[in-house]
Amino acid sequence: MKKNVKEEVILKAENKQNQVSNEVKASKKEKKNKKVKDSKEEKPKKEKKSKEVVLKKELTKEVAKQQKVNIMEEVIAHRQVKYKYPDDVVDTLARKTWRQKTRNELHRLELALSRIKDQNSKEWKKANKEYESFKDQVLKPEQIA
């Protein structure tokens, strides 16, 4: 009796596994069939959409190019260089460090001027002369005024 029950349980489990595997196989076939049908139906739509998409992409590229050119022209037109760079300062990083040092020096000279209270004293005149000469040496004339 026990053997029969065990055999029945084993048979039921095997049947259940077979049913599950058959269902899985059937569902896979159905999915493949749906994909094939969907792809056949979508091809004409994709062609129409793809033409529209391509046209839109081309238009956006053209507009982007025109805007980029306009922006670059504006930047070049409005950009003003404030400093007279030395000959040895060529790349952008060197320019940046040189500008920072220059600003720091100008600020230091301005502070030295502001600390002296008497504007008629020799010290103030000397500090002012040093500040003005450095400013003339470093800044372009439009920036001094």
C-alpha cells in the first residue's frame, strides 16, 4: 500500500511537471507568434514614422547649427579682454592663473591705499603711484576708466 501511494505521488508529480513544461512551451510559441504578427503590422507604421522622424531630426540639427553659430558670433562679438597678457602666457590655464595673481596684486594695492588716511602724505602718493602704474601695466585702457 505504501508503495502504491508513493508511486501515485511520483506519477502525479511527473504529470504536473509535464503539464507545466507544456504550458511554458505553448506560451513561448504564442509570444513568438505575437511578436511576428506585431512586427508585420508595425513595419508600415515605422516607415511612415521613420520618414517623419528623420525629417524632424534633420530640422532640429539645422536649427541647432544655426543657433550655435549665432551664439558663437554673439560671444565673440561681446567678449572683451580686460588684461594685457604677457607673451609667455599662452594657454587658458596659464591665463587663468595669471589673472588671479593680477587681481590679487590689484586688491593688495587697493587695500594699501585705503589704509592710509591722509591722502596728501608722501606714503599715500607713493602707494597711489604704484597702484596706477601696475594698473596701466596690466589692464587695457578701456578697463581703467
